[in-house]
Amino acid sequence: MAPHLQRSALLSLATLAGLLCAAPLAAAQTQAQKPPRTGADVLAQAPAEHWCDVAPDNLLVMTLPQGRVLIELAERFAPQHVANIRALARNHYWDGLSVLRVQDNYVAQWGDPNDEDATKARPKAGARAKLPAEFSLPLAGLPLTPLRDVDGWAPVAGHVEGFQVAANPQSGRAWLAHCYGVVGAGRGDTVDSSTGAELYAMLTPARGLDLNITVVGRVLQGMHWLAALPRGTGAMGFYASPEQHTTIQHIRLSSSLPEAERPRLQVLRSDSSSWQEWLQTRRQRGGWFVHSPGYVDLCSASAPVREAPPTAQP
Amino acid sequence: MAPHLQRSALLSLATLAGLLCAAPLAAAQTQAQKPPRTGADVLAQAPAEHWCDVAPDNLLVMTLPQGRVLIELAERFAPQHVANIRALARNHYWDGLSVLRVQDNYVAQWGDPNDEDATKARPKAGARAKLPAEFSLPLAGLPLTPLRDVDGWAPVAGHVEGFQVAANPQSGRAWLAHCYGVVGAGRGDTVDSSTGAELYAMLTPARGLDLNITVVGRVLQGMHWLAALPRGTGAMGFYASPEQHTTIQHIRLSSSLPEAERPRLQVLRSDSSSWQEWLQTRRQRGGWFVHSPGYVDLCSASAPVREAPPTAQP
């Protein structure tokens, strides 16, 4: 179905119990694909090795009064910000801090309401105070599965380990795209003013932000808790008064939680044939649909996520 | 700035008090455009005749407990559905009915919870029980202001009287695009099963719905009230129990309201030079931004809306 994307490495049977996302995938087996399957069929029938486990050290568990928001950190794209975020989570930096801003059709943002007041700001224990901008990285060597569909925002679009990525072969750079649920590090006027302590999640695709700010990950589950928060009525969607803030109960790395409490999520591998077939079900619709666009855009192509099935648990 | 879009008709001074969106606009005056203005500058400085009044008969005022949602009806694109919607509003059909479904990153939908139970369904007084699908209309003769930016979903994208439109010159058809805040008429499995009684608003762009359902308008103001509703936990985001529904206090046409209570909204004209200049501020960013995409996509190019200034009121 997508022969240019098949890989030559062989997969051992032992990997059926789950693979981390960075491990290479074996060549897909050719499957008879008639009659066409629905997207749900493709996911339900995907072989276990087409899913990969999200590493507990890359999974941020944000607990709001409403529920949990699970964020996969994009270490490859923003290693220094991710290192800070891990340190802040380990030191319980966000516990009791707040969602400060919800701007409709744009972002939800959280952090320390007093961050700009040196006398009241919470110390960022374990985190570096100054980081470089991590807006893009070299395209060369990136395990990118390109989308064949045109992207108006960049010459190349595709996926790397489940993350939505745009790239420009001419500049040789690649970057994470601002699609729904993507999480970035708020910054001030200078490009190196983000530390990872103030984070935002996209309520909508806003690709105009690409290459302007450091993206650190994406929400895998629970994005609706942020998306359904009341919009702030102040400038840029900041809440007009602190009483309107939503308090963050805590943010932890999954790896810091007791084994039994860790969320066990899997992402459909971007380098699997199931991924290509799932994309094709977005381009060619069946069932209720009477027209198919023959196209899918990068932000509509969000890598499917599931709870790890019991058989994949240790 | 966009000479191919200028129109030759002359505008009389009398039109400074406001123009309906369907009236043709005069040729834009050439303006000196250095230094570059921000988007906010462009809107603040746009001449009065670059804005048009939304006709009271095209403005649906939906009152929720949280606040008002103002929807402009796209009569040109779905005349039969819009006629039904006007009749239903005049007959207070929606008063006391409900928001039934909020599916995260997709749609909010409202109507009669008992619509499928003939013994309990509310009668749709004044509305035709059967309408044809109004998915598209002829491109020929449509006052389309094309976007120069590529659209992956359709060969042509642009705006008609503030609405986001896609088109295919080969088929000769044009249609409203499913961008944020776009409102459509829910249907069942058959394409002619919508009446306009059950409506949905898009919480995100979902262009895959284009040409599959009748679009009837777009939210001009108050979309955040729908976007911040709790997500339904049933299949497809329907609420699991009626207690979770949001009650619609009433939906009225603005033209049915006393003059003093009518919202007075204006939309930036798609055929004005201010529109072209505003689009350009999206492609070439200044201020906080350090990178400009040189591009804007159809769904990011939502025609600006404002309250009519006092001078434009009668």
C-alpha cells in the first residue's frame, strides 16, 4: 500500500509485548485489502507491533480538578526544554499553580501567576534559567514518514514517531507543527526566553506559530479538559481575575508514579503500514460520507492513540 | 495591493453609513503602505465602506444560559435550508430545546432530543419536512475573492461575502468550507434528510465534511460559549443523559427583535483592499513573530467581525 515507507529491519516475536516509539519497525506484511476497511477497522486490526509504547519518562501526567491530561514529550525536538520540564515535574513545580489563559480558538496556557514578580515567583528548582530556542532541528537523519498530501505552510509535511512535523529541504530544517493538542513553551519577546515552566496547548491548528516558539510535545489524552475550560475575558484570553484560574493539582512524569498508576498509552507507528492505511481511510471516506476529498492535511492526520491492551502489559 | 480583485463600480458617499454584504464595492483607493501595519491597524483604519452590515434577516441570535451566539445565515449557499431556519426561528421552534452533542475537536450540535420519537418530537411549524441537499452551487457568477494561497482540499479557495468557500472549476461547483465556527444542518444517512432543525457548529476545521452536508452559515460572535461546553461522553460526543444538555433559552432572527435589541455586526468585505491587506498581515508577521510563513490557509482566514460603530447606526 505504501511501499516507499517499508523498512527492511526484521522484528522479533518478542517485540509483540510493546515497542518504544524510537525503535525501528520491520517491513510490513502485504495484506489483502478488499473490501476497504474503515479507520476503526484498521486500528482494531493493526498488529501489535504497529503500536508503540510511550516511554514513562516522556509522559507528563497533568491532573486538573476535571481530570487528567496526558502529554507526550518530544525529547528529540526540544531536548533542553524537555530536560527542564522533567526537572520541574520531579520537583513538583506546577502543583497548585494554574491555568492562566484560555483564548478561544487559540491556546490554553498554564504556569505561575506570579512568575513575573521576582518576590513572589515560585523557584524553578532543578531547571536551567536560560535555554536556547529549540524551534527546529536538522532534517537530515530524521525518521520522517512524509505525507504525500500538499501542505501550504511548508514544502514537506509528515510524521516522526507520531508527532506532526513540517520541514524545508532547502533550509535543511524540520520542526513540530502547531496542530490541535500540540504543547509548547511560552516565551516573551526574545526567542530564548522560554524555560518550559509556562506551557500552552493548542485549541486549534495555528500553523502561523510554527518556527516562532519551542514545541515540547502533544496531548495524547484528556485534551478536552483543557478545551472545555471557560475562555478568559482579559487581553489575549488571560483570566481577568485569579479566582477564575483552574488550579493544577499536580503534574508528574509517568515514570515518577507507582507502576500501577502509570497510564499505559500506545501510539500508532508512523512507519507502519497500518498508519498508511489509516491515512487512506481519511482521504477516501465511506459509510455516511458521499464525497471523499482524496486528501488529508497534516493537522487532521493526528496519530491514533490507545490504551495498551492487557496482553501488552508486563 | 491586489489589483486583480478591484471592482469598477463606484460607491456613493451615502454608503458610508453601512452597506449590506451583497452590494458591490467600489475600486479600492491606492494607499501608501509603509511602514507595514499590523492586522489590528488595518482593521482600525479600514474605511467604513470596507465593512458591511449583516442583514437582520440573516442573523440568528441563539441565547444560551452562558450568553449569546450570533450566526450569520448563508442564504446564497443554502436558500431552502435558510428559509426553513427562518420559519423555525419565527415560530420559536428551538426555545427550550437543547445542545445535545459536543464532540471534542469536532462539533457542537443542537436540536430536539425527542426528534426521532414521532410521539414526542416537537412539530416544525412553518418548515418544509423534506429539503434537497444544498451541498454546493454553481461557481459561475459567484462573487468569489480567491485566495492566492494553495488549498490542499480543493483547487480554488477564497471568500464570498465573508464566507469561506472552496471551489472546483472543473466541476463548476463551489461550496462552503468547514472551518471553525461554521454552522451546518445535521443529516442522517441520506443526503436529503436535513431540515435545518438540527444544527451543528464546528469546533475545529474539518474539511473532510465539505460536500457531504449542507452548510447554512457561520458564527460571527459567541462561538466560545459553544466551544467551552463540556464534552459529551456518549458515542460521537452525544451527552449520556438529558441532565447534561444545555438548554437553549431561545433562537430568534435579529429581524424579529425590537430594533434596540438587535446585534449590529459588520463583516470586513472580502472584496475590499483592507481585506487583502489584512490577509497579508497574516502571511507576513511582525512584532512578537520572528518567522513568517508567507502563507495563510482558508480556515485561518476568517473574515473579521466588529460591532457597528455608533456613526454607522441609524
